[in-house]
Amino acid sequence: MKPYLAIVDARFRMLLQYRAAAMAGIITQVFWGLIRMMIFEAFYMSSRSPQPMDLRDVITYVWLGQAFLGMLPWNTDQEIRQMVRTGTVAYELLKPVDLYNLWYSRAMATRTAPTLLRMFPVMLLAGAFFGMRLPPSIASTVAWIAGMIGALFLGCAISTLLNITLLWTISAEGVNRVTTAAVTIFSGALIPLPLFPDWARHVLDLLPFAGLVDKPYRLYVGNIPPESVFGVLALQLGWAVVLVIAGKMILARGTRILVVQGG
């Protein structure tokens, strides 16, 4: 365990140095958050039928999405992508650690460090000026934190699986485009899942993507009661275990047939 914790720590410290990129990301995420907020306000003002979520809850949901955008597993690791293209991935295979655990540790740091740099400024601005609310209770806060931890483990399992596909595809463009669309739509990052038609929502609630955004954010606003957090964690961690097992099996096959490019 110590080597992997050291990898997370080293990469985490490195990523925290990109403060200019974080500032640019904060500005961009606030800008798009305002646009999305206005779209939902227009939708609620023009709709006369009752909605499954209150507008103020949706606004808070939107700002959570902007604050934690960096946690979404919708692309491959650029460094691993470069390693595969140049052939230096061979050095990864020589390290005295499990390759899957190594890449999972890298994903853990990649998803947390940029997020920590951006989340607090975005949430402070949104709370002070743009209608973001605090959780309705301490229980909801605790449930949300637990849900976000589950989302992190699940997201890292998806990220690592995406990185493993590079052993076959080399170029990640196709994988990134498909995954970005799937994560954006099916996780609730674009539209909260309760606003989908019932027939679609029942299916989406069972997919792993719901555990990335929709479930933890609805725990925050109280749309999912805090006592339901165990069901949310079961979904998140259950899918995480399935994806980790699948990733290890696929990686074992990939390393057996890997042909190093470059030199």
C-alpha cells in the first residue's frame, strides 16, 4: 500500500502547482454555470406542470456540478496516452508494483488535486452571489460527503478502464469522445436525472454513471434523504468493484499482447 500512497502524494503535489490553469478553470466554470442556471430558470418559468426537483435545488445541483467537474472520468490520462504512443509504457511494466494499482493511484490524484483547487472558490462564489444553498441538515452533509467519496472510487475505476483501452487503440480520441457524451448525459451532469422521463430514469438509476453526479448531488440538496445513503454507496461501490475486476482482467490480457510503439 505504501508505494501507491506515495504515488498519489507525489502526483497530487505536482498537480497542485497548476494554479494558473485552476484560475482559468474557475472563470470558465462560473461562466458556464451561469448559462446553465439561466437555462433551467427559463425552463421552470415556462413550465406549468409540477417538477420532481425544486428550482433552487436544481440551481444548487448545477453549481455542485461546476465545482466538482474535475472529478468526472470522461478522458484518458494524457501522460499514459503519451507513454503508449512513444513506447515508454514499457518502463511502467518494469516497475515493481501492480500496473493496475499504479494507474488507479494516478487516477486518484488526477481527479482530486485539480478539483480541490477549483471547488472552494466556485462554491463560495455560487453561495454568495448565485443562489447555491447549504445542505438542509447535518445528516445530509455527512451523506453527501460519503456519496462523493464513493463517486471518487467509482470515477477512478472508470478512468483506469479508459486508460487500459489505450493498449489497443493508441489514439484516445474515439474513446474520449464516446465517454464524454456518455458521462455527461447519463450521470446527470447535463440534466438532473429526475427531470428525465420515467422510462429513462429507471434505467439510468441502475447504471454506474448515476453514482458519479446525480446520487451524491441529490443527497446534498436533500432530494434523496440521508438515510438512503447506504443504497447510494451500494450502487457506487458495487459498480466500482465490478469495473476494477474487469479492468484487471482486461489489463492482464492487454499486457500479454502489447506491442511497444516507438523506442
